[in-house]
Amino acid sequence: MTADIDDQLTIEQWTTLKALRPTGPASAKLGGYMIEQLIALDLAAIADGHPVITAEGRKVVLRGSPRLWDLAA
């Protein structure tokens, strides 16, 4: 299932997902529609009122997007 998610994420979703990492920018400033989409895909969740990346989201970020690899090439 996660391989399917990798191929379906938009660049904006990828940017938001990567920002949820502990080393990303302050996730408290993130919100809105992209977060809702990532929550629906089980890649993010809300904890203590702030968006956080889930274990599944970390796997997806570590693996990267084949579609984004094509854009970078």
C-alpha cells in the first residue's frame, strides 16, 4: 500500500510531510488542507494539538518518491 501512496503524493504533500520530521521546520506553523490529506493517508496525525509524522509517514519519507526522482533527473 505505501508504494501506491508514494506514487500519488503531490510535491506539496511531500514538502509538508518532510516538514513534519523532527528536523523539519516548526510543525506548529503547518496546518490546513495538506495536513488533512496526510492524516487521511495515515502519514500524519495530530498529537497535543500539533501535526506529527506517523511511523508510516517516516517510512514513506525514507523511501522517497519515484516520481520526484524522475523530476530531479
